[in-house]
Amino acid sequence: DIKIEYDSIISDLSSEELNELIIALKTFISKCCDVCWTMVLQRPKLTISPSIFIPLNKVEFDENKQTRILGSSKKDKHILYYVWPGIAQNNIQLDNVKVYVVQRDQDFPQSKK
């Protein structure tokens, strides 16, 4: 269970580290709220795009719309998953905001133990 995993990590933190974590999380959440609020006030409103983590169908990597990140393979053609979404208006991706992706045709090979 993920809650148990995080509970064990958090319980290992010193009180100073826990305080820093809480401050960082509050800052992050506050900035997310600011961005979201700005997005919904736009007319037409802005949305996060894509809204899914793994493409339902094969999507070919497009250098003009996406940025590949560490773990990508330039020789492969398709997007394995989206790392960081872009912003869209009327379901059309804004030109000045790229989507960060892992470009791979196959999932990462599993290491043998």
C-alpha cells in the first residue's frame, strides 16, 4: 500500500526535515492552485493536455510539440508516456508550451534478478 510506504519514509525524517517538507509541499500546492485558478479564469478556459499518463493509441513523437526527457530513445518513434503536460485552449495545444515525454517504442527492459 502506498500510504504505508510513504508513512515509513516520512517517519524516518528528522523534525527539521519534516518541517522543510511541509513548507515545500505548501508552496508547491499554493503555486498549483495559482496556476489552476489562472487557467480557469481564461476565456475560453485553459486545460492541461494531455490529461492521461499513457497514450491510448500509438502517438508519434513530434519535436515541435514535445520534448523528450532522460530515458528516451531517439531511434524510437512513439511516445511511451507523458511526464509533464502542456496547456491547451479549446482542446488545441498552445504553441509555446511543449509536453515532456518519454520517447520509446517499448517499455523499459526488466532487469533479471
